[in-house]
Amino acid sequence: MLSRGPVSTALPDLWKPPPPSIVARSLWQPGQAPSPPEPQHDHTVRALFIHHTANGDSYGPKDVPEIVRSIYRDHRTRRGWDDIGYHFLVDRYGVIYEGRLSGVDQAVTGAHTQGFNHETVGVAAIGTFPAGAHVPPAVLEAIARLAAWQLGAYGVDPRTRVELTSTNSESRFPAGTRHPFNAISGHRDACFTECPGVTLYALLPQIIEHTADLLRGATPSRTGLPIGSLSTPGPAARG
């Protein structure tokens, strides 16, 4: 498991960058499925878990909405979850897609990291990243900008660790176990999985440092941009 520095304390309240451009859920799921139930909310966000979706890497920009819909169908139909598990998905062009309902601007409980879905954000890179795979720089940039916005909004320093408590015994840690995670961690840090793949996992320190650099350069703001200011480009647009 990656480990960096001491368990963190919160950053000053003013350390908040604006949100990146995000493709709205309504653009990849325009009335094609019943609305999920009312989401559960947490009081805060304390960490971000990075995943990969384990599908092919040869897709084009126009393929992405259907890929996201297929992941949504898998999570709801095959796995029986209430909604897509990830809060955000990032394609290989660096475009960020809204995932879980209300998970963009609120601390919504996810379904992405067994035992540690509370007070965390799930971000999935669309693709597969085993040893020797190529991770496009646009993916790393988009994840870092997303992490800076999400963690900065709650005063979390991406360079340090946070203690999370396991809610069940289906992860690496029995229910009730408190464990220090990096504020930006991989799915495999919490669960018995190879996710997010050997190559992407090895780049987490780079993502952490770039996230911290983005936060250090952020313009102080108590609220950032209002959610209504989020850009919602079409599926082929670049965020």
C-alpha cells in the first residue's frame, strides 16, 4: 500500500479551487432509466479512491456515453445496487462524467469501495491499466483537478493520510477497524482487488503531488463556483 506522511488535519477553510468541467448525467442518461432512490448523504468528504472500469482502451469519444450507461446497467441490474457506484468517471481524453446522483456537489454515500463508501469519493478511469499499459496524461490531469476540487472543498490535504473506519468485513479490514489511508488512495488499498491496475496505481504519488500543486495555486474562495456554473459539454467535448 502507498503511504505518505502523518495522518492529516484539515486545511484552512479558504483552500478551495473551482470545479472542473463535467459532463452532466442528463447527457449520458437522457431519460433512459428510472430514477434511483433518494441518495444517502454524509457530513463530509475525507478521502478519494481511484478505480479503473476494466473495459477496453480502444474506444473513441462518441463511445463513452454508452460505456458509462453499460456500467450503470451493470451496477443496478447485475449487482443490484441503487445507482452507479462511482461519483465520477474519467475517459482517456480527460473528460469527466458525472456518475452517482447528486454526487457532484454534495457528500453522497457511494458504492465504489466496499467498507469505505462513507465520507469518500469514487473516481473511475475508463479503461484497463495492467503492467505495461499506457495511462494518458489527460487522465492524470483530470483526476488531479477533480481531486483538488473535491478534497479542497472539505479542507483535506492530499499529501497526508486520513483515518477511515471500515463498515463491514468484506474489505481488507474487519468491520469497526480504523485505518489510515492516503487522502488519495487506490481501490486495492482497501479491498482485495488489482484495481485500479498496476500502472495507474504506480502513478498515484504523481497524482497526489499534482493535486497539491493545484491547491497551492488555487485562488482563495469560500464557495468556489456555484454548481450552476458547472460546464456540461456534449459527449465529444473536452473538459
